[in-house]
Amino acid sequence: MLSMVVGVLIWKSFITWTNAYVAWSLIALLLIIGLFSDFVSGVVYRGAMAVGYRVGQVFGVVFLFVLFCVVVIPLGLFLRLIGKDLLQFKAYKNIANKSYWITSKKPGSLDRMH
């Protein structure tokens, strides 16, 4: 995966070929050491998981914020603009006890439920 990242960086001219050879050499060295040393593999794994966890936390918050701003806010404004009350708060506005409890209907025949 890291080799592909280096390849893309060369393709987009962000790094030179010399830097790419150095990066590929370090990647190969880490691969060889990781194959023969459980300790190094464990350290690299725990480090990558810690970084991935933090990146996931940040991107999760950013994604939910963008989703809220792009979907929920415009939908709420649109529904308010056309006068929809999906939670039916206006229907119970003048009730004295301010309860939103909806009484259930009496069950009918259980023979034909669908």
C-alpha cells in the first residue's frame, strides 16, 4: 500500500525519483524486519491502529457535521417552509395537560393482520 502511495506521489510530481527510491527502500526494510520480528510487527501494528483510531474519530465527527449541514438542516428548513409537522406538535398545542401520548387502537381480528 505504501509503495502505491509513493507511486502516486511520483506520478503527480510531488516527490523525485531519488526520494521514491529511498521510500521504497525503507518500505522494503520494514517489510523484511516485520516478517522476521514479532516485536517490530507488533509495534508497527499498534502504532498504525492508534493513528487510524484517531483519524477515524476526527473524520467521523467531520462526516457527521457535513451530513447534518447538507441533509438535516435543509430538510428541516424545507419542511418548515411548506408547513409540515412530522412530530405533530401543533396538534397538541392547546391541550391543558401537555401530553403527547397517543392512545392505541383496539386490536381487531388477528386472522387477517396484513
